[in-house]
Amino acid sequence: MHLDTITAADIAWQQQALCAQTGADFFFPEPGSSVREAKRICGMCEMRSACLEYALNNDERFGVWGGLSEKERLGLRRTEQN
Ligand code: SF4
């Protein structure tokens, strides 16, 4: 993503993101580590839809976004392409 293409709407949801209060550690775990805690927090986050949309639009490859792991987002992409 190019910095000059980031709009205010792109980042407005991040100001209300629940993960902003917990820190990024849960959301970018070491390979093979559990993402259960991140998903639990995402489940309580009102910005979940905006977060997932942002991740899909910006091809975020790593971490948990919008309650979905990397593999789950990849699966969603593949489903949408078919
Ligand atoms: S859905 Fe999860 S990753 Fe996205 S902003 Fe909310 S807490 Fe953070």
C-alpha cells in the first residue's frame, strides 16, 4: 500500500480498534502459536468488519485481522475469486 493512497476513512476505524488497547502481540504471534486470544478480542471489537475489509483490500498477509487468521483470509479470498 502506498502512503499517498491512505485516506482518513482507512484509518478512522483504527482509532476505535480494541487491539489498540491490548497491544499487537496477540495479533502477530510467532509462527505456530495460538491465535485464540486474538480472535476472542476481535469477537468483541465493533470495528471487526472495517478491519477485515481493510486487510483484504490491502492484502495484509500476516497476523489476525477482523477475527481471521492469515490462512482464513487466504481461504476467503479464494472463495470470493471462484
Ligand atoms: S477486529 Fe481484531 S484486529 Fe481488527 S481492529 Fe478489532 S481487535 Fe483489532
